[in-house]
Amino acid sequence: MEKAGFKLVGKSEINANPKDTKDYPGGVWTLPPTLSQGQKDRERFVTIGESDRMTLKFIKPKAS
């Protein structure tokens, strides 16, 4: 992003999910809302919830 001229001005863990261990056979699609494994281990994945995420805020400074 910085190479494209944007500057990182903030970040947040507001969307973090510590229950997400990130080691599922189908990646994040294994978790809700997709549940790509269908009924297989569904209860486990629903309990984990959605994937761990981060939030970043960038701005593009005005050219001088």
C-alpha cells in the first residue's frame, strides 16, 4: 500500500477472533458463514465463529 502512495494511520484488533486457530482443511471458508465442509464438524466451526481479521486504515496524502 505504501508503494502505491498510501500511509498507514491506524490499526485495530476490533475484528480479531482468538478462537480461530487458522489451521482448517479448507482455509477460512471452513468457518461461518460459508461452512465449506457442510455438516462435517459443523458444531465445532460454528463455535469458533468467523475468521480472525484485522482492520487497517490508510490515507493517500494529497499531492503537493
